[in-house]
Amino acid sequence: MKIAVILLMFSVLALSGCSRHYVMTLNNGTKVVAASKPQLKEGTYYFKDATGGEQTIPQGRVREISPGTHSKTEANPFKVGPGSAPAK
């Protein structure tokens, strides 16, 4: 019984590391999350979104593709730059 539980826990642990999301950064700064690795076919990236639907994006619109854990995010996306005045 203990061996079966250990094997079950090991297999759950091993399989849980296989799922990976990818972040595609487009030329306009928009980030698209893909549930599967985007595949390039004839100038178009094909991938599955979070709901499992098949999506496409032309290659020319994609700036960067990175694994979800390695994507770069800004610390404060609402940072006010120098010379900017608050709205009145």
C-alpha cells in the first residue's frame, strides 16, 4: 500500500512539471499567453489559448516568445515619467 502511494505521488509530481505557458510579446507591447508552444507554419504562429481554442498570429506581429516563468514584467506599469503632469 505504501509503495502504491509513493508511486502515485511521484507520478503526480513528475507530470505536474510538464505544463508550461508561453508569453508572446507583440510589436505594440501587447502580451498574449499561449497554453501550448507556438508553432511557426508558413509565416504564422499557431497555438492554443487558455480555453483550448486554436489561435493564430502572423509572424511579423511577434517580437518575442518566452516561457511564462521567464517573461519580463515591469515593476510598476503605471509609472509617471519625467515631465508628466497629473491629470486635473
